[in-house]
Amino acid sequence: PSPALLQVAALERQIFDFLGYQWAPILANFLHIMAVILGIFGTIQYRSRYLMMYAVWLVLWVGWNAFIICFYLEVGRLSQDRDFIMTFNTSLHRSWWMENGPGCLVTPVLNSNLAPEDHHVITVSGCLLDYQYIEVVSSATQIFLALFGFVYACYVSKVFLEEEDSFDFIGGFDSYGYQAPQKTSHLQLQPLYT
């Protein structure tokens, strides 16, 4: 995929995480955007080290997105109702898609004793696709793009390293029998008297 597609996908993810006050994904998305910029810079400037750092980041990015998939599908002991990992346990906010998904109808529950004083309880119904699956599809898309980015970064980095190894700094000294100039006897240093 093109670098522009990677940036658009990362920015889209960042926007919706900001809307849902999801602080952990916001931080991860910010780091990902910086890594994509670093990868683009490495490609343009022929810097294989930047591309290798980008490839290492993509491995971490795949792991993070796999965790998000497991979190929203409540794999193992993860629970959205109990764990507020995405907000660093600072608030009760959920994914923005929970209330704003396609076809969702939000109804406030009045006089509920379940909510803290500064929050309200809502019911969400009629969604064409539950928010968990939207988050899973978003993370799966990020994994798919990261795998292509990883292959691209490794291949281009390898090409850059091969070009560095085969580059002839002087201009053909191996193939033309170049020899360094040798010191001749008439170039010996003599003291200068004034």
C-alpha cells in the first residue's frame, strides 16, 4: 500500500479514538503516525536504518492491534464492562462507535441508580453492526496494512543495503587496477632556511 494510504488509515483511527476518549489507542496511534513518517523519510532519503526501525515498530503495531481485537471480542479474561484499559482507567468512556455506529438508536435511561452522578445511562439498539465488530474490522485492517508495510520496509531496506555495499567510492579502483600513489624520493621534505 502507498504511504498515503497508511497515513490516512492511521489518521482515521486517531480521529475516532479521540472522539471516544480512548487514551491508550490515541497514544499508540500517535506513535504509529510518527513511525509512518519515519518510514516515508527513510524511503525518500535512502536510509535503511529508518526503514528497519519502521519494520520493528510494525511488529509492535501488529501486536497492539491483535490485543485490541482480543479486547473487543473479550477473549480470555478481558472484559469491556470491567476493564477500562483503553482510557487508562480514568473514565467510563467507550468506543465512539458504540453510540454512533451505523443505524444505532440511543435512548437515555432516566432516573437510573447505576450511573455515577456525572454520567448517564443509555441503551443502544438497532445497530446494523455492533461497535465491537467495527473496532475489530478497523484493527484487522491495520494489521493487514502493517504486514504489507513490513514486507515493503524489509525489501527496500535490503535494496538500500545492497546498493551501499556495491557502491564504488573512488570510481572503479577494483576493475581498473588502481594503485595508490607512492612516495617518490624527489618529494622528500627538506628544511627551509630563510
